[in-house]
Amino acid sequence: MRRERLSVVANEQVGPYTLLRVARGAVDPGVPGQFFMLEAPGRLLPRPMSLCLAPSGELAFLIDPIGPGTVALCELAQGENINVFGPLGNGFVLDLDRPLLVGGGIGIAPLPFLSESLGRPPAVLGFRSDRHAEAAGLVPNAQCCVEPTFVTELIPEGMDVLACGPEPMLHAVRALAPTAQLAWEAPMACGYGACYGCAVEIDGELKRLCVEGPVLRAA
Amino acid sequence: MLLNASGCLDGLTAPDVARSLDAFVTKTVTPLPRDGNAPVRIAETDVGMLNSIGLANPGIDRFLTRNLPQLAELGVPIWVSVGGFETDDYADICSRLDDHAEVSAIELNVSCPNVETPADSAAEIVSASRLATRKPLWAKLSPAVPGIAEVARAAQASGADGLSLVNTIRGLKLDERTLRPVLGPGQGGLSGPALKPIALAAVATCYRATQMPIVGMGGVQTGLDALELIAVGARHVALGTVLFADPDAPARVRAELHAAAATRGWNAYEDGYAVAHEETLSAGATLDERSSV
Ligand SMILES: Cc1cc2nc3c(=O)[nH]c(=O)nc-3n(C[C@H](O)[C@H](O)[C@H](O)COP(=O)(O)OP(=O)(O)OC[C@H]3O[C@@H](n4cnc5c(N)ncnc54)[C@H](O)[C@@H]3O)c2cc1C
Ligand SMILES: Cc1cc2nc3c(=O)[nH]c(=O)nc-3n(C[C@H](O)[C@H](O)[C@H](O)COP(=O)(O)O)c2cc1C
Ligand code: FES
């Protein structure tokens, strides 16, 4: 992992989300499911973001503007610079026979990079609205649904599930696919084990998600 | 010396960051293991952050058998932060740390805002710990007490070798939408830039009251922030919240500190020690604690 000041190449609208593309510098893109801490201009703490795509010479992040930090990131203009620190945490295990990607809402963020790394396996994605579903275009071979249909209705049996999405979705996926690899979220101040802020219950104990995860096996 | 603030760095997950400091301070260790408070445990505020970690730590047994041997391999002096719920807890842990040569100093956390402590006084805790160990003892005080000068003098009279100033002060953040607390336990400790003026005042007051060595901390983001703490009487400076956003802060702050000293024509930043207490350059305020409005 490495912290470097990177310059913004472009900030593109994808439905209600923004795809933030920065020049890669000497930062390693890491493994799909790993994340980076991005300086959010004007904020004290950086914000955790999964790597969405790793086009040559770039790192790209898909961002949902839900609060001050993510709004600041979505407002960055070409040529502005931000500190980027990573890759952090543990990503997905990629040695699988029948991978199926499952994503909900902004939880699709790590799936484009994951799809490329796995040779574009099938994906099922769920969104809140047609506008949100515009982001499905980022994921190859994706079947897409919009509420009131839930993505869990699209998961066939016998697949090696890799999922990212809101917590209720992850619980539902876990019930269907007990060995699924799930990417969780928690509020994070540091992303590298320093603050103990990201504690979640893992195996009956409170552990740091940024150190043990964010990708955890369901079982 | 440049240190980390207790609870703001894990030397085992970030050994390179720990090695970039002059000493590594552990997260507060308590007699028994603690899981810590229920999430949510952190929240950003306007110019700071709140935390309600709740002293999550492995407990002294596991700390001694598992963590300390690994920390010793870092090759930097180790300061152990000690916490407890009654005086005996502190004394017991101090006596168990006493024969570990790899421990350079002990910081007595008598001021965590995230655990309800039946307030055994700081002086009692320092006295009991003094009998239990020959290691240097630093008493870490809260700035949220009415007479911090008295607490500092009492710690000195009880055998403390130095003071760590300051711990966080209690704060609350509401979710704008629901108007309910963001943090799981409700309230938490405020750290970061919001704490800096409070830290400067506490260091200035305790320096005047005791002339003891002080580790200054609270809202340090830059070398100039560190120099201000030194100017009011800190011998050493600790970095806390800044490490979350910038793991490279130790090297940066050190470089900025040297540069800030050089622009004043000083050979070293130590030349700035307690200069704020010298005759003021222009007629005006002094730092005497009684001069406040
Ligand atoms: C490992 C990891 C990877 C992530 N990847 C992405 C990504 O690729 N794209 C993306 O858009 N977002 C991602 N997030 C979430 C993102 O970090 C948060 O949305 C962001 O920090 C919110 O900051 P803010 O200042 O905009 O909003 P805040 O003011 O911090 O939060 C606004 C609202 O969202 C809630 N919230 C904040 N953080 C979280 C969280 N982590 N989980 C659940 N609720 C939260 C708050 O309680 C509040 O109600 C990721 C989070 C983690 C932990
Ligand atoms: C997440 C977090 C955890 C902390 N844990 C401890 C702790 O275990 N023991 C302690 O004495 N102080 C603890 N502190 C307080 C810091 O050591 C320091 O006194 C305070 O944060 C002020 O410095 P800063 O503004 O540079 O962060 C913690 C602070 C934070 C932000
Ligand atoms: S985010 Fe700080 S320990 Fe995980």
C-alpha cells in the first residue's frame, strides 16, 4: 500500500452516481474487493471507496453522493489533486469454478474490476430505480432488476457467489448461498487498523473490518 | 520526541508508521479483555471527530504474551498506556510491566471519556502506580476538569515523572435526519483540530503549575501546530487523529517543525520550548491562568 497525490482525469456521471477517474501514479490497483482511502476535499477524514475499474494508467471509483464527503469527491474537477491511500484490506478470492457476481445499488462499485479479473462471469444486479440501473452498463454479462423485484430472486443454485450491496441484501444472499463471499461496509476513519472505529461482529467477536475484511466468507 | 497518541495507531498492523516515530504508545490496556462499545464508534464533526471505541483491547495477559513481544521487534521504544476502573487495576498492571525491559515508559490513562469510571482521583492512581513500578510514569489528564493545575500538581506530588495533555473531551453528534445520536453509545470523545486551543491552554496551565515534562497533543495537523504546543511548554508532541488521514504525518510534521524553527533562526525546535511564557513582545495578554475573563 502507498499514499500518493493523484490528479483527476475525469469525473463522469453514471445515472445518479459519479465515476471518478484519477491518474494511477505508482499506486497498485490491488485485488478486486480491496479499497482505497480517498481524501475528500474540505473534510478531516478520508472516505473508503472500492476500486471500480483499473484502466491502464488510471484508477476509477464509482461514488454515490450521499453526504458531505462523497459530494465533495463527486464535485472534483479535472486537474485537481487528491491523496489516495491503498490498496487496503482483503479482497475477493478469485480461484472459483462457477463465479456469479451479485450487486445491489452502489454495491456494484467493485464488480466491474472483479468481472474483468474473472473473465466476465455472469452477474445479477438490483437497483432502486431505472435511473440507478443505468450503472448496470459498467458490469459485463449482467442481468438487472429494479424494485419491487429483488436481486436475490435472480440467483440460481450451485454458483460461487461474490456479493456487494446494502446489509439487508447481504443477509438475504447469505441465507441463499451460505459459502458466498460478501463485501461489507462500516464507517471507517483510517482504513489501516489504527482507529478501531470499523468494528463489526465477526465469529462472535468485534473485529476491525478494514483488517479482517471488507470481504468475508459467509460461512 | 514525536510520538503517536494512544489509541490512534496499531504498531502491529502499521509497523512502518510506528517506526517513523521516536516512541510508540500502545492503545490503553486494561486488566481484562474488552470488546469495546457497540458500533457506530466514529463520526466526523465540523472540525474534528468523535469516537466511542470504549477501550477495546486484549487485556493485560494477552497483551504481555502476544502483543508486547511483537511490538518489541519494531525497534522503537514502547510506551504502554494503562487504564482501569479502580486504583488497584492501575497498580497491578504497572507491577506486571515493571520487569519488562522492552517497556520504556508507562502512561496512566486517568481520563478516558468513553468509560464510566468511579472517580478514584488521579493522585491516588499515580501514588499506587508509583509504588508498583520504577518505570517513568506519565499521567494523562482530561482538559475537562475545573482545576487542571491542581490535578497536575497532585500528580506531580504523587510521583509522576511527566504529564500527557490532553485526552479527548465529551461531545455529541446527531443524525440530521432522525435527530438521534450517530454514535452507538450516544456520546463520544472529541479529537482533532477542534481540540487544539483547549490543548494549548491545558499545556500552558500545567507547565506554569508544575514545570514538568509534558507530552502535548490535541489537534496537531502540521509542524506549526506542534511548535505551538512546544511554545506553551510541551517537551514532546503526540500525533492522534491526523494519523487517520495521513499515515505519513510523522515524517511530514517533523520536516515542517524543523522548517518552522529554521525560519525563526533557531538551531532546533527545542529552542522554542516554553517561549510563549516569556515576556510578551508587545504589551498585552500573559498566559497566566488567572488572566482569563
Ligand atoms: C470498504 C468500503 C468500500 C466502500 N466503497 C464505496 C464505493 O465504492 N462507492 C461509494 O459510493 N461508497 C462506498 N463506500 C461507502 C462510503 O465510504 C460512504 O458512503 C462515505 O464514507 C460517506 O461519507 P459522506 O461524508 O458522504 O457521508 P456521511 O455524512 O458520512 O454519511 C451519510 C449517511 O450515510 C451513512 N453512512 C456513512 N458511511 C457509511 C457506511 N460505510 N456504511 C453505511 N452507511 C454509512 C451515515 O450514517 C449517514 O446516514 C464504501 C465503504 C466501505 C467501508
Ligand atoms: C479513535 C481514538 C481512540 C483513542 N483511544 C485512546 C486510548 O485508548 N487511550 C487514551 O489515553 N487516549 C485515547 N485517545 C485519545 C488520544 O490519545 C488523544 O489524546 C486525543 O485524540 C487528542 O489528540 P488528537 O486531537 O491529535 O487526536 C483516542 C483518540 C481517538 C481519536
Ligand atoms: S477504519 Fe480505522 S481501524 Fe478500521
